[in-house]
Amino acid sequence: MARKIKQYIENQTLLSKEESNFIRKKINEMKEEANKITKDLFDVRENTKTEKSKIRAKHRKIKKQSN
């Protein structure tokens, strides 16, 4: 998507260089934000897996103790 927008900007002769640079800067900021969100989601997913494993281990331990 960002690549298409960038190509569109480069192909437009109506935009000034300042406008093009501003839009590119905004696109880069949005890319960085998207990467941050993706990383945060990945971290949450990994933390969830870890917590799930801990809960399962506790459950097995309790189950063994009750037998």
C-alpha cells in the first residue's frame, strides 16, 4: 500500500517537492507505527503462550499432588 502511494506521489506533477516530502514523512511514520503495533501484538502473543504454559504446569502439579 505504501509503495503504491509513494509511486502515486512520484507520478504526480501537481504536488510540490515539499508536499511530496511531507507525505513521504507521514507514510514512514505510519510504517513505524504499524511495525510497533505488530511487535507489541507479537510480544502479547508470546507472553500469552508463556502464561498458558505456566498455568498448565501448575495444573499438572496440583493434579499429581491430589493423586
